[in-house]
Amino acid sequence: MKSLIHSDVLFPAENSIRSIAQALYKTVSDLPIISPHGHTDPKWYALDEPFPDPAQLLIVPDHYIFRMLFSQGIRLEDLGVRRLDGSAVETDGRRIWRLFAENYYLFRGTPTRQWMDFVLSNLFGIDEPLTAKTADKTYDLIAEKLALPEYRPRALFKRFNIEVIATTEGALDDLRWHKAIRDSGWDGRVVTAYRPDAVVDPDFEGFSANLDQLGDMTGEDTGSWTGYLAAHRKRRAYFKSFGATSSDHGHATADTANLSDQEAAALFNRIRAGKSDLDDHKLFRGQMLTEMAKMSLDDGLVLQIHPGSRRNHSPTVFANHGRDMGFDIPGRTDYVSALKPLLDAVGAERDLTVVLFTLDETSYARELAPLAGAYPALRLGPAWWFHDSPEGMRRFREMTTETAGFYNTVGFNDDTRAFPSIPARHDVARRVDCAFLARLVSEHRLREEEAFELATELAYTLAKKAYRL
Amino acid sequence: MKSLIHSDVLFPAENSIRSIAQALYKTVSDLPIISPHGHTDPKWYALDEPFPDPAQLLIVPDHYIFRMLFSQGIRLEDLGVRRLDGSAVETDGRRIWRLFAENYYLFRGTPTRQWMDFVLSNLFGIDEPLTAKTADKTYDLIAEKLALPEYRPRALFKRFNIEVIATTEGALDDLRWHKAIRDSGWDGRVVTAYRPDAVVDPDFEGFSANLDQLGDMTGEDTGSWTGYLAAHRKRRAYFKSFGATSSDHGHATADTANLSDQEAAALFNRIRAGKSDLDDHKLFRGQMLTEMAKMSLDDGLVLQIHPGSRRNHSPTVFANHGRDMGFDIPGRTDYVSALKPLLDAVGAERDLTVVLFTLDETSYARELAPLAGAYPALRLGPAWWFHDSPEGMRRFREMTTETAGFYNTVGFNDDTRAFPSIPARHDVARRVDCAFLARLVSEHRLREEEAFELATELAYTLAKKAYRL
Amino acid sequence: MKSLIHSDVLFPAENSIRSIAQALYKTVSDLPIISPHGHTDPKWYALDEPFPDPAQLLIVPDHYIFRMLFSQGIRLEDLGVRRLDGSAVETDGRRIWRLFAENYYLFRGTPTRQWMDFVLSNLFGIDEPLTAKTADKTYDLIAEKLALPEYRPRALFKRFNIEVIATTEGALDDLRWHKAIRDSGWDGRVVTAYRPDAVVDPDFEGFSANLDQLGDMTGEDTGSWTGYLAAHRKRRAYFKSFGATSSDHGHATADTANLSDQEAAALFNRIRAGKSDLDDHKLFRGQMLTEMAKMSLDDGLVLQIHPGSRRNHSPTVFANHGRDMGFDIPGRTDYVSALKPLLDAVGAERDLTVVLFTLDETSYARELAPLAGAYPALRLGPAWWFHDSPEGMRRFREMTTETAGFYNTVGFNDDTRAFPSIPARHDVARRVDCAFLARLVSEHRLREEEAFELATELAYTLAKKAYRL
């Protein structure tokens, strides 16, 4: 049987380009995976328990999948997505899987299809196309494999050739699973990342209580601006002790601020006193990005900013199923004005690394590449989220390289909670980058030996260097 | 003589892609035309009279053509475009045609050139390039053909293999030509579409009188909000009785509203009392999109929204020649915020179909694909107007497919009043889609049998299904 | 040794496209250079002195180069970029060159790399890749050549086959170097262009004194609106006497205004009296674009508008090194509303040429092509600045041609002060345009003989015609 994944997948058809791409890819396909930004659950690595049934592993938690099915009229309940009101949803993995398989054709042309075929083929040895007909057989094969010891999280971690993976934890997380991993003596390298949304965004649920808790955890007075900053510093140090090399910030906009200490303290006091308005909250979020950047100058954490998502766009889905249900919709995002206050403060620093992401591709050539191609503190994160796809990655390179070059980018991020898909995602990125380099070589815009160097940089070295891993 | 249209036109040069594209195209090139959205004149099909001279048919009414010539310094009067003040314009078809032919080189690289060559070659059997030299001969050949019975509207309708075509009529139209078509017993399927701009936009000329007329036509009290809504329902039912399966809405923005009944009634009363301001008008237009969507839930009409055009940009041209003279210029268009009120109300409905169009390609990957890839009620209209072109269609697929897939799109719309060009326009769309699919196959991102299925879906089935035809 | 520049550089790999591109390129590669917009120093042509050392010629003044190096942590001082405070910077050309050579790999994939390799190879006969190892040897070879008479400005002008080049001078410039060129009897055609920023922008440093000086130079009363306009007319005439065929306007936005004479005079008086605010200043800049367009109707100067740059984005770099240090960052730019007042006044004029540039590619297909494809007064400037690059030029053609055609564009501008790179820049543009035309031919969208005509139009004729040179 032919493999679901052709050995030349994603390489251009033109012969001379394809053969260069093949040669480049050969040198990077087996490089270890550096995953500096993602959302896998550290508990998996800590407990090393078997993964649940195929549907619970591959369908139910994947908003790429249930979003597309929902868009075509399939009920989320029938896909096993839990309801906030606790009313019944489908729990039979096989029935969920069948529903997915019947509708798998909807994913034609999407990266989800690419990743899923890769997982079926490379991880589970299945090379028959997934359809209504093959659904049960496929389900059984996967279920069987998941019961085997070599399909437990740690075994897969090794099999996937992951050199290091970062998870993401909130500032108030006790990092117990990271502690458990360390205490277990297992040699897989799993690091955390500092995500302080709950304690830097005054609009976050329970913000005030969160700050109290932050004070309790650190022994600092989070009723005062200086105590609050000190508490952040302590948490960052704690996260660093579990391997963190970065912090992570997802705001609706890229707005930053550059207030004086006095102004910032006054703003903080207004918020703590409950006398602030929405403009204050926005200003505070912006100021905290700049504060985090200043702390990064001291402690070396890489600052990641990924703005632009309008979260929970559908009130119906939000009411029924809660957050992160595939309804985070991008909008226009300004960087050139929004980032100026932060850049005024720290943009010229050579020891700081701020990684910028976007959901608005119009900013690639117009704003992000010119900014990253000028400010020493800036680097461009890879094509991200809706753009973590072959065409998206190609556009990223075509629109950023001529102004920012390759070396102001940071390699690939998988950014996923879908652990089994991690090798697929890195494979797609490596192939697309090799195809891009091959085109440059074939058009004599790059020498072959340079392309080989770059292939490794893009697949491995840049991520390691930029994230200080 | 070589044909003006090469059999491989619009297929990529690379051999393996081209041969897949050829094979795909072969299966769709002869499929019937589904034209669910357009602006041909139902009178043509009703009366079946011969078309006028070549210039009056092909040049004078086509704003793609006279706009480009005007942009290069040719007077609209010399092209036969009538003036509002009734002063003289060129009426000699042959002279207009000569002027066009002399300047035909200006259209190099444009879809107009592609369509016109297709019409000359496939419809009129002319395969000599159109130039000043060949102008007269070409004119004579076309004029001769237009006099033949097989060049009358109904004969062309059959020749073009049109399975169904939609025209567009205003809410106050009596649909007399549609009635005449029906009464004639002719078996060509021509349906109408409900375009209520004149009675939903308070800034429309004669809005108040239009509402009175709407009341007269329906026997409803359009002085009250409930009567006004009831009048719409009656008109929609009347349009449905002439085959309508859709309504059509072209606003300057995609703004929608989701007012309570009470608020909506109060707004309506303010407007009817002449006590409203421009913000009220905008709000009313937005509310009416949501009202139309709610009516669609009841009567099944597909709701089409195509915002973003700044109409009649040149006051000089508007004063001299009136509306629709090629000076409708696109601008930035927001969807993610603008549509939220409508989507809050009906976005999760599975029995509703809202087709979104855009003139702002930056919204494809950033907003439209994520929205259509999540909300069951949404589908994406094809690359439209300035983007109804080979590069425009390619970008549409490249920027929407990875997030929305193919099945959240609705096939092709020709959207034209240029009847002779309809086969050309569908042919371009079919070729470009086949080329896109061929690239995916050649890069092993899609299996060949899937591409064959999709080719038919994109050329025929999706339009039929989405528009419930 | 292989040349650093392959003879097929920038041509697509696919054989049939490449061979058409080669054939097209062969007919344009040796055409004379028309450079209608640029920033070379007329003093060079006037004095014809040898250029300084390699680093002072090729590195220190080139913000494309030092910006990229700075973005990767290299100090501008180490690259010889002078500080405003006069403190020491590197002055040893060889050390600067070595630093550049060591880091030359950072430019992989950028047009800077393409231009520099072209200069090394075609101008200096160097075909060994530039690296740390070859730095000294390369430096010596260039230095040696620069001492030769055939490397002086006038000799290079001839060698570069420049038919005409435009420089850019401020409205208050006495054009002494242009006078010196004329007086020298040298037959190279060097013309000026009228750049009145200092006397049309109330926020410009010394605006009021500049207007006084403008009055002194022209004998007009620049205290009055009519005198001020008369002074502009006189300066434009003076510039025309030194060959100027264009004026040049770089504002932060494309905003224009269309005030009555009375309103404009009142605005001018407010500004002159020091009683204006920032909105007045913006309005005045916009009004002056319209005034310049009206003067162009009289004197025939081509009006160039290139908005969208946020100048001097980094206050640190601005404080240390001043203006034009690579920190002019683009932002979103609106045209369709911003230009309306100017177009209302003069857009339908057939004897006016307004050339529009952009740094915001999202405007190509959405706004600029529809505007230029409709208004007789408008033409599109080429892909510009950050987009003066292979991918940028390709996107320009792909996004503008289908709506505006080729004939509403104006050929290539090098827009550079880097004299040695001028042939490289024109060569890139010619190759990319030939590749684009070749693709159209290979896809049967254009006949071969048309492509040959267009290749010459794009490389030579359109620039000459549009700029009336």
C-alpha cells in the first residue's frame, strides 16, 4: 500500500527545484525537535500514563477539528465536546471517530488533513485513507497501539526525537508536574514558560484575588506597585528554576506603554482600589509588557508577544462550551504605533529578545519585517495559528525575508496541545522551508552551500539560539 | 489560424501540473453553468429580440472596458456612454468599436482581455487578434452573427449550457419580465433575487416614498415597524414565487446590529418621522441585515452580503454620466467586529446560509476564512469584482482553503450583466480552480481522486447546493 | 571562477518559462537606463572626483546595510556611522569592511545581497563570495579600482548607460551643482526634481524662516497666500530650467484637501501668524498637494506622492545619529478616502500625471489599481523601498496588472543614493518583469510578440513617457 504521506509531499513539482528541496530536506528531516513554545500537558510526562481512546486523544480536544465540523453543521455535543451545564454529550469514542471519518473530506486542502494523515501513517502505521468505510478498522488499530508501552508519553517523546519542549503555565501555577518530572529522574527535557495573563490583565476573571494569591505565593506586598513587580520577579525566577527561558503574552492588541515609575504606580493603585476604567486596564496591560521586557533584561527570559485575537467570538458557543472552542477570530493588528512605547524603552537593547507573532499577515512586509530588520531587540516568530500551514509559511518567508533576512526569525514553533501531531507539524515546516530555499537556489539567488546551512538554521539552530535553550 | 484562446490557457507551464490540470478540466469544461448571482436583464429572455450592434452589446455597457479606456485619457462620450444632460455622444457603433480596437493593447494582462478574446473566438469564430487593422472586419463579422436567430438570447442561453441563471431585482420591481418568461412557456430557468437596497437604506434616494410604495404593493402598513417587516416578508414570498433563492445586499460596510424589537421599532419610527441622523441610518442598515437573516431562517432565502465599495468616487463622472460608471472603489473592510451582532443572533444556525463577499483581500485569511471555518451559517462567496480574475482567484484559494476548506465556499458567481461573457467567466474560474487543485495533487497534498471530486464540486455542485438551486 | 551573478538569476526554474524570460531579457538588458527618481548627489557629476574608500562608498552611507547589521547587535559606531555629538566612530575603511564581510551572510535572501554581488562582480570584477576570509583581498581590489579614472562618476555614468538621471533637491536649493554640470559642458543628462517639504510642511524644522527665505529667493511676498503660491511657481520654473520634469512629495499620509481659495488663504494666514494647531498643519500639507497638482496642470511637472512612512521610529537612534538611519517604518495607508479631495479637483484631467507610490502592499489590488485604472490623472509608481525587491516586484505586478493593466504603471525607479548599485537595481527590475511576462506567455495569457513589446515598455519607454523625459 502507498503511504498516506508521499516522500515528496509539499515539494514543488518542478524537477530542479524538487531535487534541491529533497537534498536539503534529507539533511534536516532527522534533526532533533526544538519546541520552544507549546501547550502540551506536563502531567503527561510526569505520570507517563497511557493516552485515552483515539477520539479522546485526537478529536475531542482539537479545536481545529471540531471547529471545521461545527462550521458544516455538526453539533459539538456529537463530537464529545463537554457542555458547561453538564448535560450529556457523546462519550462513545468509536461513534465520535466515525462521525469524524465520514466528514474527513471536509479537511481537504487544510493542514489538519496533512497532520492527521502523518499521524495515522507515521505513528500508527495506517496507510488506508480515512473514510466512513475504514473508520472502525482505523479506530481499532489506533486503540490497540495506544495500549502499548511504546505509545506512552515518555516513549513517544523519545520516538519523536524531542530535544527540548516548553509547556506554558500561568503565573500562579505551582509547577507541580514539572517538579514531578524533575523528581522522577527522567531525562526528557521539559521546561515551562511564564504566562502571567491572570495577574497582568485587570479584565481577567478574578484579577484582584489573583494578585492576592500572587502576594501569598511570593511573600511580597502585591498591594503596592513595587511589591507587585518584586512578586513577578520572584515568580519568574521560580519558573526559571524549572527551565523556563521565556515568558508568553497574548493580548487583544500589541499596545504597549512607557510610563514613568510614578505614573505606573498611580495607575496600579487606581486599579487595586477598584477606581480604574477600561482605558486604565488597557494602559496597564501595555505597561506590563514593557515591565516584562525590562525584567527580561535582568533575568534573560525571552519575551513573546502574540496579539490580535478576538477571543470567544460566538456567545452561543461560549455559553455552552466555554473558552478556547475555536472561536478566537483574528482582526487587524497594528504594530508600528502600538509597540513604539516598548521599543522606545528597550528596542535598542542588544541583550533582549522580544519575539513577535501575528495573525494579521498584512503586517509581515509592512511592519514586522521593517521593525525586526532594524531593532536589535526584535525577532519574528514563525507563521502562527491560522497561518501554521504550507501556504501560510510560504507567505511568511516571501514577505519577511527580503527586509528582515532569515536571521531575524526564530525557527519553528508548534504551539500545540496535540502531542501526537508535533512531529507532523515540524515536518511540514521543514519541508516548506526547504522548498523555499530550493526555489532561491534554483533562481540563483542563493548558493547551494548557503541553502544547506540555512536549512539547519531554520529547522533547529535558530530556535535553540533565539530561545536560549 | 491559431485560436485566440489556447487550449491550455491559464494552466501552469510545469508539465506534471499542467497534465493534471488538463485531466481535471476535461471533466468539468462541459458541465452546465450555474449562475446564482448576476445582473443580466430578464427582458432579454422574455422578449428574445436580437442584440444590438457589436459596440452597444460589448463596449458601451461594460464599465470594465470604458473605465480602462477613460483612465488612459479617452473620453467616455467617444465611447458612446450617455450623458445625463442629454448632450451628444458617439452613436456610430463602428467608430466606437474602432476606438476600442486601437486601444485593445491596454487590456493586456487583464481578465477583460481574456473574456473578450474568448467571446471573439468561441462565440463569433474570430481568431485574428483584435487591432486597429482588424477592427472593421471583426465588427462586420460580429454584426452579421448578431442578426442570426441562433444569436438571440434564448438560443445563446441554450448554447451556453446555462442550467439556471439568477437576475437581481429591486424590492419594488413588479417582476413583469420574469412573469413574461414564465408565461411564454420557455423552458430556460431564470430566477430572480431580492435586492431591497431602496427600502432598507434610509440614505437611498426617495427612501420614504419607496416605503410608501412598498406598503401599497403589499397592503401592509409600512408606517409601522411590524407592518414594514411584514411587507418585506410578502415581497420575499413574491420573489420566491419567481424562483428566487437568495437576497442580495451591497452596503458600504459590513456593519450589522442586533437590537431588541423595541429598540428597532423606535429606530424605525425616528427614521419614518424624519428625525433620524446618519448614525441612525447606518444602524438601521445594519439591523436590516440581521432582520433579513432572521427572515431567511423562515423562508430559506440565502443572504448575500458584499460590502466595501465606495460608490461613485468621481464627482465629475457622476455628474456627467451617473451611477455605475466604473468609479466604485474598494476600501478597507472589517468583518470580525462588523458582523458580530448578526452572528450573535443567528451565526450558530445550521439552516441559514449567509454568503460573504469582499473587495478587501486582506480579510480572506485574517477574517473571512476563520469566520466561515467556524460559524455554521457562513459561507464564502468567490473572488469577486476586481478579484474575478486569474490571480485574484488563485489568491482566494491560497488564502482561504487552509482555514475554511473548500466546502465552506460556494463555487463561482459571474456577477455580470455582460451576457456574452458568461461562458468565458465560468471557464476562467474552472481553469484556475483546476490549476490550483493540480498543484495540490502534484505536491501530494491531495489525492488525484479527491481532486476530481473537488473539480466538479467547485465548478457545479457547491453553487447549486449553497444557493439551494 | 563562476560569476557571483548567474546569467539566469531571478528567472523561474521551469524550462519553458525560463527560456521565454531569457529571450525577453536579451532584448532589454542593454537598453539605456532611465532613472526618473533618485537621490544621487549632483556634486559627484559636477566635480567628477574619485569616490572615497570602499567602506565610505558602499557601507557607511547605505542604511539598508547598516540597519540590518544593527538589527543583529552590531553598533552603528563600529560601522563608521557618525554621531551627532561628534564622538568617535570607526574611520578605518578596512575595519568597517571586515565587519561587513564577516556578517554578509545576514543578507541572504535580501535584495541588498543581490545588488552587492552584482556590484562586486560587474563593476569590480570580483567573483569570489564575500566572507571574512576574502574581506581584505576584496577591499584592496575595490580600492585599487576606485583610484582609476574609469571609476570616476562621469565615466561610470557612461559605463552604466544612463540616458537620464534625476536627482532630488529641496525648494530652497540654489541648484549650484546642476549649474556647474551645465557650465562644464559635459553631455551627461542630469536633471533635478522639485521637493518642497521644507516649505509646504508647517511641522518642518524652521518652516517660518524657510518661507522667508523662499520670499527672498523669488522676490515674492510669502507672507500672503497668493505671494506664497507665486513663489512656488517661480521656483518650479527655475527647477524646470535645470531639466526638472517632476515634483516629489513624501508625507506621513496620503491626505489631501480641496479648500476654496478663501479657506486656503485663511489657513495659510493662521499658520503664518503662529496661531495654527496640528490639524491645521495636516490640512495645509493636504491642500498643498492639491495646489501642486494644479500648478502641474500649468507647468507640466509630474506630481509624485509617496506616503506612509513613520520617520525616525527609534528615538535612541535619532538622538545619536539623526535622520534617515534606517528607522523609517511603514504603516497602514489609506488612499481611497485620502486622495478624494485632490481627485475631486483634478483627477479627471487628462494632461496631468500624478504618480502614486506605497509602502503598504494591501493597497495595490484594493485601492491603487482601481484608482489608477479609472482616473486619467493617476499612474502607479513601481514597487518601492522595502518592496524594491524580487518578491516585492512580483507581488506588485500580480496585484495591480489585472485591474490597472501595464500602461497605468510607470516603469522602474531606483530611488537610490547608492550610485554604484544603479545598474544592479534596474537589472533586477528588468529580470523580474521579464519573468512575470514569461509566465503570462507560458500560460497563454499573452502572445509572445506582445510580451516583447511590453518588456521594452516596462524597462524603458513607460518611464520616459510618464516622466516626460
